[in-house]
Amino acid sequence: MTTTLFQPSRLAAASFGLGIGALVGIGVALVTGAMLGAEASPLAPGAGLAFWAAALMAPSAIVTGVVAKIRLKQPGWWSTLGILLGAAVLVIVLVTLVFILAIVSTKS
């Protein structure tokens, strides 16, 4: 049995998958970071890796979604959703980085 759900555009499917991955990654990073607080924990490196993976997946979702839209095939709504998820995660990443810089600059 084969599925034809993503058949029109694999780039659109990749964009959607990267967007979902970025959203899950930033969610895991922020929830883990909130639970850790200022304590040292063995979960901290994993949360950091999840944050940076999400920070890299978000622009990738946007780029692959835009490329899928530019191509002549029908990308469907998957690429649009991938672009929106990537943009939302990118905004969350940038706001988080601004908060981190603000906290670091006030403590020094």
C-alpha cells in the first residue's frame, strides 16, 4: 500500500517535516530549560542541542517551503504550513536569544 499524500511535492513534505521538527525541538528545549531553572543537570546539554537543532531547522523549513512554492509542481498546503511553522519557531528562537543576552548583560 502506497500513500499519495505527499506525492505532489516532496520538498513541501520536507518543509512541513522540518517545521514540525523545529516546533518539537524548541518546545522540548524551553520546557526542559524551564524545569531546570538555574540548577546544573545532566539534561542541560540535551536541551541546548534541542534548541540549536530547532534554530537550524526553522530556516531550513522556510527555505524548502519557498523553493517548493517556486517550483512548477503543486506544493499543496504542506509547504505553506512548513513556512509558517518555521517562521514561528524562528521568532521564538530570536526572542529567546534576546532574553538570554538581556539576562547575561544585567548580571555582569
